[in-house]
Amino acid sequence: MLLAAFAVVAAACSDPPTAETTAAPTTAAPATTAAPGTTAADTGETTTTAAPATTEAPPPESPGGARLQEIYTGLDGLDADARRTRLIELAQEEDEGILFYTSLNLDDSLPVIEAFEDLTDLDVDLYRASSSTVLQRTLQEADANFAGADVVLINGPEMAVLDDQGLLLPLVSPITDDIVPAAVFPTWAGVYMNVFTAAWNTDLLGADEIPTTWEEVFTNYSGRLAMELGDFDWFATLVKDYFVAQQGLTEDEAVDLFRQAAASSSKVIDGHTLMAQLLIAGEFDIVTSAYHHRVVRESGKGAPIAWDPPVQPLVIRPNGIGVHADTGAPATALLFAEFMLTDAQPLLVEGGRTPANQTVEGGISSEFTILGVDVVTLNEERDKWETLYEQIVAGLDVQE
């Protein structure tokens, strides 16, 4: 129930002895507690080559995994309607609610939870924080042998870490055939695509000042620019796939552009929701990496914020969902994951999100040039790019 979605936040924080994270039960602003070596960004179509979904799950190593394998076997060959009906039956037989860990803002997550509960008569309790905080919490719980989350939905790079740590069960579903191929992996799949865009305050930036290139964003707004504290994935993608691969710069030359931007920035902001709020309030004129859905949502309310005409290429990253290896309710967890990949997609579009399901209309127009965050390679190179970006923004005034 919805009340449970709020109540569990406080309870969940106190159960495992090593978890010291902060949730946001009454606001869409992201929590700001970050683990060392992680990003505070909370919440993209990608160009990576996805590992194909397997037709049979690997041998499970947990009781939840063993049960999920049995469930997959029982669902094999069923059409979509029969599969959904059978999954609901199996979930109701478990007679357990699930705990959903996510960075998805409350104004997006609560409506989809309510829709799922109305459809299935099953309870979903919610823990919401930034992706870095969710990752930190999940890793701490694993170290403490504490079974917390049943389902996790966070940024793609953080999902890749959970996968590497063996904390996600195989995700075997025909529904992944409809998901953007670059957002499908053996243990998780993209729910929506986070779009990074430059954005500006329309009261403070004249029509003749609107940037047309990333080079202009980084060099034309001394003292009027703000950057986000944790967007190392946006940074790495622009450096490698735009400035080096397309513009012919060396990596050092490209990184220097970001250093120039940081040196001329008025502020560094911890969190995209706060970044949009401060931009609207006139704390600065322009930001480097706002979330597209947040800009669209606020401009739709009449706020003085814009992103169009867009500075291209846009950078897009998948936010994915997976079933936790320690779930005690694998049928319910799988049912909820599949619901997020299907029924929930139009609800997310209503909030301005770009759906990962290719059968659902909405999101970013195909007329725009995009660059996808390669979450697999980024996970392998995470220390390099995260350290570089931390060095770029180090010593600047951070607002959180």
C-alpha cells in the first residue's frame, strides 16, 4: 500500500547494522549521502552492444535463485497473457510484499507502485535515494548478510556494479525483446533512458546567447555556469565519443575543456533535481547536464527553464531494473520487474521520461543526435573517469 511505501523508508534504514544511508520519503530531491568511489547522481538510448538475454538462467547460487529458475521453467512457452496470469498466481501464493530500492523520484515511483498494487493486490514497500546511496546500501547489506531489497532500479553504471558483485539474479523474459537492445543484459534491463542536456534560465539567457555546441557551453558563460557533482558518465561519454572520436581532439585536450568550464563555473550542484530548482530560481544562467525529463516537467509548469533547441549530441544512459539475489519472493519480484518494463512505461512517459520499451511512444525524438553511455566499458574504466571528474570539480563551491 502507499502508506507502506513511506513507512518502510525509516524502518529499512535501521535494520541492517552497517547501512547508514539517507532516504527522501517526502520530497523528490535525491538523498546526498554518497559512498566512496560512487557518484551522487540519481538518476538514457545507448550505443553499446548488449549481451543477449539467455534462454535459460545460469545455475543459481541462492534459494531465491533456485526458486526463480523453477518459475522460469514453469513459464516457458506461455503467451504474454497466460504468463502474466500465472505470475500473479505464483506471487499471491508467496503471500509476501516486496521491498523496492530505487533512485526513481517519488513523483514517478509512487504512481507506478499504486498501479501495480491495484492490478495484483500485492504490496510494494519503497526505499528511495540517489543511485549512489542505493548502491552503497545494497553492498553494505550484502557484506552484513542482510536480505534487504527484492528489486533494484538505479542508474546503469551502478546496476553493472551490482551485477559484478553477483547481487542480481538472471533476468529471463520475452519482454526484453521489446527493450532497447543496448539496455538488455543477462541480469537486468533498462526501464527508462536518462537524457543529459544543457539547460538554461530563459529569463537570464537571451535568445542570442543560447549555445549551439558543447564547446560554447564550456567556454561562453564564465561565472554564469553550473555543473553537477557526480556526472562522470556524461563526462566520459562526451570526452571519448564526441570530442575525441568526432571532433578530433586528444583526450587531454577534451578534458581541458571541462577543466575550463569548471574553473569558470559559479557552482557545482549535488543532484539533478536541486540543479533544476536552483536554475529556475536564477542562482545561475545555464547548466551543463540537466535531466531532460526534469526540464520538460518544470517548463510545462511555466518555469523559466529550457533545453530546446538542444545542444547536440545529447547523452543518454539506461536506468535498469533487476531482481536481487537474496529475494524471498522471486515470483513477486519478477512480476514487478516485468510490470515496470511494460505497464509502467506509459506512466513514466507522462512524467517526461524516455521509455526503454521500443513499443511505447514518447521520450526523445529520433531527429536528435544522441550518444549512449557504454555502461559495460564505463564500469571497467570507472576509477579512471570518476577520478578525473572529481579532480575537475575539486575545490569548487558545492551546493547540496
